[in-house]
Amino acid sequence: MVKCPRCGAEVSPERTWQVISPLPDAYGRITITVLGSFKCSSCGYSWKGKVSTVKVGPEGEVSFGEGRKSKKKGEASGERREGKVIEVDISDILEEE
Ligand SMILES: [Zn+2]
């Protein structure tokens, strides 16, 4: 859930889509940013914004969120899941390219 920037009500996205970063990060992971369009049912304000960020590693491991840039090398092979698990069908996303 995302909060309305105008009135603070919780709003779920009306529509979401993914934007895939063309370059993998230092660990070979591809960053998928999930964007959404929102419309507040409380005040009617509509906007677009980021819903979540998903990183998919070269062996299919998935991590969520940001701010893990300080992660040491050698840790990259460990699968790390944080927050709720969102199932992503990678083949579907790749077909959009
Ligand atoms: Zn609102």
C-alpha cells in the first residue's frame, strides 16, 4: 500500500508495470522496478510512482528493496529474502522486451 501524497489515505495501485534496468549490477543482478498508477479513493488525486524494486540474480535468486549496496563480496551467493515475497514470472517480463 502507498499513501496518498495529498491526504495520506492508503491507496492500492490501479495498474502496475515493470521497468527493467538494462545493465546488471556488480553482482550480475538485474533490477526490476515495479511502477504503479494510483488514484486516491478519498480525495481523487491520481499519480504514478514506484511500488517496489526487485533484483533478480544470475541464478534466479530474487531480492527485494534497495539500500543493500554495502553488502560484501562473497555474500552474493546467499539467497536473501526480505519483506513479503512477490512472485515474478521472469519469462513473462522478458517477452515484453
Ligand atoms: Zn488522497
